[in-house]
Amino acid sequence: MEKKFGEISSNNIRIPVQLQANGKNTIEIETEVDYSESRKTAEPITNVASAELYGQNIATTESINHIIEADEQEDSDPNTTDPNTTDPNTTDPNTTDPNGNNGDNGNGENNSNTVENNDIASGNRTIMGVAWYDENANGKKEQGEQLLSGIKVKLLNAKTNNLVKDEKDKTLEATTNENGLYVLDKIANGEYIVIFEYNNAQYALTKYRVEGLSEAENSNALLNQLSIENQTKEVASTDILTVNNQNISNINIGLMKLQKFDLELNKTVNKVLVQNASGTTVREYQDADLAKIEIPGKELNGSTVIIEYKISVSNIGEVEGYARKIADYVPADLRFSSELNKDWYQVGNTLYTEKLANEKIKAGETKTITLTLTKTMTENNTGSVPNIAEIVSYYNELGLKDINSTPGNRAKAENDYSQADTIISVKTGEIVYTGFIIAGIVALGIVAVIIAIKKKNTIDEI
């Protein structure tokens, strides 16, 4: 290979290259790491190459990352990179996937990395990864996307639920650098969970471990409820990682623009049927949250009222999600039949459905289900029949909370809670008509009396 020398400025090297049409040229650059007695922790080094044409950047490579172990280790060579250096963009013999269990050091040797207390960082392995801004929110780390600095990273011992400390009893912590790279070092064999701290008022987690992507392209962080030093906290974290005499790379976190997740539930009366000896009367409504039905007084006792409710779940946010479970707080005087409601079941005084659990509701989309309940009428149970439904469980792939609702808390002011009322009354026309007949009878009675009296007087005169 022909050696080419270019302009060297600080850590930048500029090498002029002439390419023929459809030509190809390969450049290899060999560097040495400066020795530093003050290097007490592992440090990441990132290399990136770019091509310019007439001063304009026309192409940039992916970042190539290496980890330089602390120079305080006796077996380290201050003038070379560590033989266990990991590169998240290549296959490293000392690196496994997050659930890997490779026990050798790449040279066929099984180096012991076992310590008595995994709550103290006193081993010889590393965990590293990258934080990036997922601009298109597809869960894939792509070339050109912004790398994020300032993201704090901690390590939880999965066995003790304690944060790992350094030898000075301070919490082991790393912060992503200008290349988005972090490294946690001196890790002993064991099971760990990586915890990420970021500005959740600005960012949300991107999709978790998208199927079909490589480890270098994926994000390993999702929202979890964890017990951390006797306190339950919701944090962005990985699954359990197993360190077994190997370094682990590509434990990445992808962040995206904070988006709004908001599912709204609306309950309305769709149809009311009245069945009695006179037949069946059907009254249909158009998304009515207040429906009225009248039953003739002589037919009221023993009539069956069948109310069909429509329950609509609308996604009025920006993130697609699922209404995993919906509850209906059915009043005592309404009767539930599983034959009429195949997708519902009853627990105590509450009805539940999971019909929408696996139906993705996209932004701007609405999914609808129905519920049919019945009421047997007597002379004493007319009036308003209120019925309430609420979302009691939801899900979205980003782990976002609904911006204005807490599932299952029965809060009337929240938009995942909705009430529909049906007013059942005696038909007023019957009452007026009956009164008219009575008045007529009374009037006729008066006329009859007058006639009888006149007739009697006439006879007496004769």
C-alpha cells in the first residue's frame, strides 16, 4: 500500500486523494495512545472519517469507538491500546450481546473476574454504549443522526438492588461525551442493569430493540419500575445484563422528541328497545350522552328496557397506542348478560373488556365497541339510569404516560372517563288523556243529574 502523508492539525489529519471515475482508494491510519499516569478510569476514543470535495463535506463514516483501560493496571502498556478494546461497530471477541455469556478473553483464556462484593466496582471489565437523538423516531441509530452528550449512566446490581459504587464509596457514574459515548469500567462478573438519566421534559425514549436491527443500531432502554436501594422508582433502564469475563458494548439509548400520548374515551347511548306485551319499540340515537324513553303507564310494570351503549376510544395524541382494558361501572339496576356481550366479563360489580388490547390506535384514529345492558321495569324504578366507562389499562411502545389521565382512578375531569344517562319515564300523553276521560265522565254525570231533576219536576207538575 502506498504511504500518503497529509496535513496534521491537533487530532485531525487531512490527506489529499485523487480518484479516477468509479475509482476506489483505501487509507489506513495507525495511531498510538498517549500514556497518562492520571488515567484512573477507562476512557472512550472515537474516530470518524469524512470526505470533502472542493471544501464541501460529501460523506462521513460511522463512528469507530475504542475503550482505553486505566493506566493504573499493572499489565497495561502505556503506549498501546488495550487488547480488550471494544468497537461497537465491529465484532469484538470480548464482546457479547446483552444476554451473551462468552467466558473467554478472545485469546482462549478464561480470566477470572470474580469479586466478593459486586456492589463495589473492583473488576476488570467494561460496559459501554452510545446515546443518540432518533430524529425520525424509527428506533434505528442511523448515520448522520445527532449524538447526545451529558446523559448520565449508572449501574444497578440486579442481585442486591443497590447502585454499584466505586472504591471511594461514590456511586459509579459515567456521562456521555461529545460523541455520545459512555463507558462504565471495573465491572466484576455478575448481573447488572444499566440506568440512564436524561431530561424527560425534553426527550422520550425511542422504540425498544426493534426487530431486525443489529445491536449497534438498536436502543436498549425502556421505562421500568425498579426497586433501587429500598425505593421503587420509574427509570429508563436495560434488561439484566450478564458480565462473565467479557466486555459488553452497544448498550445504547435512543432519545426522540417528547411526544404527546392521549387516549380519550366517550360513552354514548346508541339504541334503546322496550319489550312488553304490546311488542317491541325501538328508539335509535346519534351519539347521545343523554337519552330519553317513555313507556305507557299501563305497560310500564314488567317491561324490559334494553340499552345499547357505544364506547369509543380516540387517539388525540401523537403516539400510537393500545387501550388494553376498559371498565364499565354498571349500576345495580342494570343486568349484564354474557350472551349479549361476548367480549365482556364481570368481576364483582364491574364489567371489563379487552377487545381493543391488541388493536393499535394510531394518532387521529378511533376504535369503537358496544355494550348491551337490560332493566326490568316496575312502577317504582323509573328515572335516570347513569352508566360510566373508563380506560383502566393502556400501552404504547415508547412507555409514555397519558398526558392528562390516570387509568382506573375514576376521576370525572379526565378524558378517559365518560358517563351516559338514560331517562326512563311514564308516557305523559297517557296521563293527560286519562284526566280528560275522568273530566268528561264527571261532566256527563252533572248533565245526567240536571236532566233527572228536570224530569222529576215535570212529573210533579203533571
